[in-house]
Amino acid sequence: MTAGHDMYRLLASETDSEDEGPPPKKTWAPFRTAITVVLLTTNLLFALAWAHAVKGCDNRSRYAKLETNRQDTLWWNTEYSGPNDTLVSQLWDSEIPWERGIIAIRNSEAKAMGLPDSQPFPWDADKSIYIVNAHHILHCVRNLYISIQEYRQGRSQSVTYPHLLHCLDTIRLETLCAADDTPRYVPRNAIHGFRPGDGQQRRCRDWSQLEAFVQRHDPCYKYILPGNDEISNLERFKYCPNDSPYLPKIRAYFGYDDDWVPWPYREQTSYKKKAGQD
């Protein structure tokens, strides 16, 4: 009796006897096929589950692909809300990069991002103008600071009431959208002057990465003559780098000499006005 035959006999019933002769030859083909199908199906399901897990773990932002990789510390007050009024005013006036949020994106890239159609970039029909949301929020926060300071100093309000309400509503909406669930601790006593959250660690996106994204989509924009609604918006879209391929178009449109460059910035004696403002 062969070893293989003995093995199969161990699985036989107790009533079997060796006189019955060798069993019919077994075929492994159907069994191998079934095993193959099971393995292929298992591998496919594992691959799908892995892909879904990887997608779910990708916490990068949708457009600029920002990662939450910067260590940050919460503080109740920062230099932007400190006791030095002169420093605070300087920071809010010159260190809030709100105007850099206007960008020009190639239409093909915008389509791949799933963005709606937008206003065309004036010097290149293959690009459109967009506003980065984070910079718009900074613009609104700065407007609120301006309004508070003008009130404190007894000056006339330069930002309209509807605009201020828009900014407040924007902050409300963005807070609800972000839904930051960080539990701020509450100090057990006030001996050290700590307020809720003071010194608490958290992780944030890297603002410098967003600025790099903005720089890659530079729209040649500079917000000259703030608050002036009479000049043509094209006046603010002519501040390209001095080696920009768009300068010939800009010179031709504004009637500048062939050696005109936008930098260093210089105040002009006159500007093009919006249609109907002449």
C-alpha cells in the first residue's frame, strides 16, 4: 500500500476494508481551480480595501495638497493682540498677507481640480482668476480690526456696514466648516496667568506651503490705491515680474515704452479708469 493510499484510507469510514481494492484515482483540477478563484478574489478585495484605506488616510488639502505637519502652540494672546498698540497696529496694517490670495490658474488645471469657470486672466486666455479662501478670511479679519480701531479712535468708518457683516458671517461659516474639535484645557488656577489653551500643542497646516502654491500661480496682482473704485482693475494686474512674458501685452495695452518694467514699484500720475468713469 502506498503512503498516499494510506493517507486517504485514514479518512474512510470504519466499515471500509482493504479487500475493497484501491479507490478510484482522485483529480485535483476542480480543487485547484476553486483555490485559484478564492485567492484571486481575496487579493482583489484586499487591494480595494488597501486603496480605500490609503485614500482615507490622505489628509492633504484638496487643491494645494497641504499636509497637517506643522507643530503649533495655542496662546490666548499673541503679538497681534498684545499691549503695545503701536506694534499691534503695525502688524495688522502690514503683516497680514490678504492681498496675495488672488491667483491665476490654467483652465486645464482648474478643470482637473473640479473648480467652476471663473473670470479670465487678462494677459492669457488659457488662465482664469481665483481667490484663495484663507486669504479672503484674512482680508475679513483685517477689515474687522480696521473697523474696531476706527471706532476706538473716533474716526469715520472706512469699511461699509454690509461688508463688515459679510466678514462676520464669513468667519462664522468658516468656523462651522472647519469644525476644529481641539479641546482647550482650562487652567486649574490663575497663578501663572494662563488662559484656556495657553501652551497647548496642536498640529496645523504649513502656511508657507500655501504661499508657495500662490506664488506658483502668480497673477501679477498688486492692490494699488486701496478703496479706489474708479480705476480699472487691469491697473492692478500689471505687476508681473520684470522678465514676465506678459510684459509686451501689458505695455501695448497701457501704451508704455518698450523699456517699461513694473518693479521697483512707482506711483503714477494717472491711471486708466473703469468704463463709464471717464
